[in-house]
Amino acid sequence: MESAIIQENAPQLTLPKCKNEQLIFFNQIVKSPNELCSWLQFSNVCGVHIGIADIESFINKIKTTFIKGMKSKAGKKFDAYIVLKEDCITSFEFENKKKK
């Protein structure tokens, strides 16, 4: 079994839930070192790789850039922001499309 690799030069980010703990960036996940917090975010969301810049935006600005081409469990493609709710649960936010 391959061990996780901690990424060098990752930004220093603090999760709002933990407040005092710097997040740890591994090759496939970003997580809190605080075992009581147990927060983690996979770098692959619905088939799309989420880069460090989007993780940084997600933590600091509460949402990523608009991500296109994600795939639902049913196999349908969708576009959305990944947002961090107040309770540090991740969710999707969809653009409002105005009907003509």
C-alpha cells in the first residue's frame, strides 16, 4: 500500500471549524490534523480534480471558482461551485440560470 505524500509549498490555511490548526495537504486529500475535528476534503470531486488554488478559495472565500464538467452518481454532468457551509460541511451551489 502506497503511503500518502504531504505536499510541499502548500498554502497555510486554517479551517473555520478548528480555528488554530493548519490544514495538511496530502496527494489526494486536504485534512485537519485535529482528530476531534476530523474534517477532510478530497481533491477529486465528482470526477474533477480540485487544485490547490480552489482549495484555498474554498477555505478563505467559502467557495471555489465555478467548476465545470462534474459528474453525478447517476452519470449526469453538472457545473457548480463547491461551498463550505457554516458547520464546515461541503455542498454545491449552482448558478441561477434565467429563463428567456
